[in-house]
Amino acid sequence: MKNTLTSLLIILLSVSIAFAQEVPESHRLSELQIELEYLSDVYTAYGSEVDISVGKQPLQELLRNVAKVTGVNLNVRGADSIEATCNFSRVKVTDLLYFLCKEYDLDLDIVGNIVAISPVVRLPDPPKEINVSYAIATGRLSLDLSDDPLADVTKKLTDLTGANFLIPQTLSQHRLSGYVKDMQFGEAIRSIATMNGLEAINDADNIWAFYSTEQSTINLTSSYKRHTPFSPAELSIDSLGLITAQIGRGDVQDIITDLCEQQRLNYFFATPVSGQTSVWVREVDFETLLDVMLLGTEISYYRENGIYIFGTRSTEKKLTTVEVVKMKYRSVNKLSEIIPKSLSDGIQIQEFHDLNSVVLGGERAQISRIETFLRSVDKRVPLVTIEIIIVDATKQRIMQIGIDAGFGKDDVQSSGSLAGVDLMLNATTVSKLINSFNGFGSINLGQVSPSFYLGLQFLEDNGIIEMQSTPKLSTLNGHEATLKSGETRYYKETANNFYGSQIPVSTESFLWKPIDANLEIKITPFVSEDEHITLDISIDQTEFTAREESEAPPGTATRSFKSLIRVQNEEMVLLGGMDQNTREKSNRGLPWMARVPVLRSIFGKSKDNKSEHRLNVFIKPILVE
């Protein structure tokens, strides 16, 4: 029962705090004090005492320290800019909270033992009532004004009488004071205007305009006379705001005025607009019609704060505007370079990379033409991934059979392989073989000369070497993609230098010089509307070959390929290939004996070598959505 009463009391106090801004300040503070006293009775931590001495300390930091020392639960909202200054000794937490609420216009929201502190939210003052009365039957007006804004007074008059008023921007907050009673409408308006240093003028269409009597340069009588409004068959606007016009010959200012009034658009003529035009359009928007209708004339316009301002180009400084055109699909980088010079003359163009936008400054009609051009090129740029397969394959077969013997200038070392007979025997080895046969019966082959050698070959070698590289490149349509991969080898270049004239001293220096062997691929794709892709391809491949000598630079072999092809999306094609076939077949030995199939292996030597080398380049472009 006690908990129920406690909860009910807290709810009632919270409700009273929530509506504190609607009651006097003294009553709000009294309610806060009652709530804090109850809080200290229920939760003893809020009745504890603290010592505080701070100067211009943020309120949030101050209460955080108080909560940390005393163990209470405090939360600060929306008071980041408040800095507190106080110097208290042995002050209760509840008294401190009450002082802060009173001193810094704060409010409390209490939930259980949690206290939330925030600035007081006050309701705005109700708008001042404009004291105006109008008798519809007699058309007489009464005004009792006391420092009321001109814009508010004319709005009230329009609501009561239906009359329309034009107020320059500079006079919208002009203050009116004065009292007239039961006067004719026109006489009352002119009287109240004169009392406040203004002049009120009424035209034939019962539209009132206020001017300052100090603006003597303003022509208060307009030379423009409105013609008969156009019929719906000549000028109409549908529910989507699209305009259909079939006007054989019409005044430009009349057309603009009718369009603005039908669409309830704010407009202002900075200078008189004259000229005749013929318009035949169907379902176009307002600004497109203006751009077309005013093209080639001296009339221009721009929009500022929802108001369309019209005038001649002689007032160029007044009719210039700035537009920010944001690109939706393509990058703004180097976009200004593709705008035709016929459109960009006299227009300031700045690329704004942070927002992927183009900032245009200048005459409004010309900016509109550039904006139309930019929208026409703002398309999604296709992304192309290109798969390349470079196949370099070599297939060879070597067959050598026979005996080769002779006398060499130098001693020959015995060497060779028995996995497929390929042996070279010197004189010592041959003599040992002969000695192994000597002693069998009457066989005695003797010895051979020290420079004698004997070669035995009965060898077949088959092999396939295949190298395949598969680089991949991705790039936007119309942009070059480059891939470069390779290695660098070094060779030593030695230089001998001589110093001195009488006794030259020789010095030796060397320098390591690099040689590169790279695979470089350059591809530029161009995607057509039917998703065929034109590829401009350049491939250069350099490989190292064997060195002629150990200190010599490494040799290189270069192969190049350049082509322009057109393929379908995801279609693989063979860009080019080179096949090289080599066949070597020879016999050497005793005359006539070397021709006999069996004997030529004993009395001669035969070769039958075959090599096939193939280099192919395949390519497959893939259009990424």
C-alpha cells in the first residue's frame, strides 16, 4: 500500500512538472522543492551533504562528481553549454539541485531514485492578434495597430477583404502603428500607409502595392498592360504540372504571367519583358518551356528562394545564378573537358569532387542548356573484365643412333648416360675395354692412340614444355587497362682506368647494369549498345635467353602483338598464334655403308630430330552489370 501511494505521488508530481511552463515560475519552483524533499525522505543518499567550490565548470561534469561522491543517480540532458559557478560547504544534494534549477532555469524528471536534469521547455508566446475589422456590407474598415509587421497586417486584410497586396522584401518587416475607425477601405489603407512613411497604390485589378516614400527612383506606374488571359485551348496545365501550349502569337510576359498564376508560383519582373512569340508544345515542364521560349532573346530568368525573377540580359549581374549539378552514374573527374565550347562560353565551371558534382555559374538559360547536356551524358559506365590466356608450348622428339670415333687434339674425358645410351669414351677407357677382350683364345686387339675417342649413341628423347599465363584486367568502358609483369637481371660491366703520365697506375672498376624482361598488356574496351565489345589490344612479351658467356649480358627475345577486334560479351577468341615446326634428319658414316639400315648404326651415325613450337593468345571480355 505504501509503494502504491509513493508511485501515485511521484506520478502526480511528474505531471505537475511537465506542465510547469504553463504555470507561474514561483509555483514551478515550489513543486520542485516538494518533490525534492520527498525524494530525500525516501532515498537517504539525496539528503547527504557535500562541499563544492567550482568556477565555470560544465554542469554535466559538476553533477557527475556529485553523483560519484554521494552515490545518487543523476542524468543531464541538453545542458552541455551551461557552466556553473558555486561555493558551498556542507550543502544537501537536494538543496544543490534546487539551487541549480532556480539559477540556471532547469527542470527535473524523477523516476524512482533516478533524477534527470534538463533545461525548462517553455511554450512560445501566442502570436499577437492584429486588431482589424471590416464591414462587408458597407466596405468600411477599422484599424488599431501598435508596432505590427506590415506582412502580418496585409495578410489579415487579405483574409478579411479578399484584396491582394504586393510588398517588397525590404518592407515585409516594416512596423505599422496607427488608428483609423470606420473609413472607406481605400482611404483607410492610404491613411495608415501615410502615417508610417509609406505610399499605397491601387491598380485596375484591385491589387495594392506598398512603397517607401524615400525610394523616389521607383516608377510607381507600370507601362505593362495585361492582355486577355489565354483560353484553356491555348494554354493548359495538367495535374502533373506539365504544360500544353498552342499559341499562334502571344506576348511573352502574358504567357509567363498566366503560367505562374495557374501554378501558384511566385514571380517578379526585374525589368519590363516585351516581345511576341509563337509556342507549340505538348506536356513539357515549366522550366523547359521557359528555356525554349526565351532562347535567342534578350530575356533571362533565375530562381531564388522559390521566386522566379525575370529580366533582360542587360541586367546580367542581377540575373546570374549558380547551380550544383550532381552526377548520378558517372565520375565528375575531367567532366568539364567534354562540355562543348559553344555551351561553356561565359559560364564558370568547377568540378566538386567531394559531392561528385559540377558547379555552374552564369546566365540561367545557358546553365540550363549545360545541365541538359550533362544529364544526357550521365549514364552508367560499363565495367569490363578481360581474361587473357597466353599459351607457349614446345613439343620435341630427338633420335640419335650410331658410333662416332676419331682422334682428338686434346684428351677426351669419359662421360655419358646409360638411361638411353649416350657415351663418350677416351683412349684409356677404350684400352681397358680392349684388354678385357685380350687373352680369349688368339684374340689380341692391341692398344689405341692416346688421342683416340669413341662415341656411342643409341638415344631417343621425347618431351613437351607448356607455359600458360592467365592475367585478368578490369577497367571502365573507354579507359585503358595496363598490366606489366616481369623480372630484372643484372650483368657486370668492368672498366679499366689509367692514372698518371710518367708511371701510369691501372685501376679496375665495375658497375652492375640491369636488363628487364617483361610481359606488358594494354587493352582499351569500347562497349556498344548491343553489348558487342571492341578491344584495342597491345601485347609485348620479352624473355631471357642463355648467356653467350658467363660475364656477358643475358640475351632477350621479344614478341609483340597489336590488334583491334570486335567480340560479343563473354565470347572467347584467338587473337593470334605462331606455329614453328623444325625437322632435322641426317646420316653420316662410311660411303654406301651408311645407307644400309642395320650397318649404318655400326659404320655411321644418324639423326632424326623433330620440334614443334606454338604461341597462342586467347581473350575473353566479360561485361559486368
